[in-house]
Amino acid sequence: MWYNEMMPAQNPTIDILFSKAQEMGASDCHIVVAKRPIVRIDGILSEMEGFEEVLSREEVKRLIDSILSQAQRERFEREREI
């Protein structure tokens, strides 16, 4: 598993990640393949607490797909950014 007991037992949702980032006082949450979630706190980027392993391509896709509309997904696939 890529998260510890601070996270839910199975596949945390984007809402859980954002809530954790907010609790940490983060202004940003970066979700990148092959990295742990990264938060910006007081201008400093650091790994989000509670993650033991990096995010897989499948995990990132699941997290991002959960908040994008179909049009946004298509744009992201085409342009690699939103």
C-alpha cells in the first residue's frame, strides 16, 4: 500500500487528498505519476505526510478522472494540461 494508517484503508479519493492538504495548511496539491503527492505550504514544496510509496499511473488517472468532465479529459489527453 502506498499510504499509511493516516489515510483510508483503500484507494483514497481526491477529496481525501485535498482535505489532508487543507489540514496541513497547503495552498497547492500536486499529483504526479511516480511521485508522492506534493503540497505547497508557505511557498515550500514537500511530500504529503502519510504516503509510503509513489503514485502509479493508474492511481493518478483514477484521481484526476474523478474531477474532470469529459471535455476536460479530452483536452488533457490532447494538450497534456488543463
